[in-house]
Amino acid sequence: MSVFWKTAAGILTAIILWINLNQSNKDTSVLMTLAVCAMTMMAAASFLQPVVSFVDKIQDIGKLDTGLVSTVLKVVGVGIITEIAALICKDAGNESMGKALQFVSAGVVLWISIPVFEKLLALLDKILGGV
């Protein structure tokens, strides 16, 4: 939990610095935003390891397909990274790039999800008896 408090304090400190930098040097403030987001994602990774372990337990108990579980985790990762990147684009003054990134990520999510859709179709075919 101390990692969370340190991260929150670092972000609040960075915000104060960012407000001052943003008025005088927009380029540097955007780079600082990128650096703070990268450090925050590294801090968040320490919290994600227990989540991945828990998902593995659920997978073992439910005898779930490894590929499907990893697909869900990949989709969540793409969503989180896309949201952060789109917000950075917006902070940098280019919301259009952020929207374009969100559009591309929607396509990536669909592409990653193809195995899930294939399993769903196979299950429906099995349930309906090959109608």
C-alpha cells in the first residue's frame, strides 16, 4: 500500500510542477506527463501480479481455456494503455490523435478477440446441433 501512497504523492507533486511548466514550456510539460505516466504504470504493475495470480486460480478451478483468459487480459491491457495515451494526447492539445488512437485500439481489440468469437460460434453450433 505504501507504493500507492508514494505514487499518489509523486503525481500530486508532478501536477504542481506541470502547472508551472505548462504556462511557459508546453513541450517539457508533455514530456513530463509521459514520464510520470510511465512511472505510474510501473507502480501499477506491482499491484497487477496478485490479480494475474488470482485469474490463474480462477482459470484452474473453472478449467478455462488459457488462450481465452490471456485474450481477456490482453484486451484489458490495450484498453488501459489506450485510455492513458489518449488522455496524454488531449493534454498535449491534440485530441484528434487521441481519438484516432481509440479508433485503432477498437480494431485491435476486435482482432485480439477473434479466438473468443470462434469459440462462441463453436459453442452455439454445438448447442443448436448444427442447424
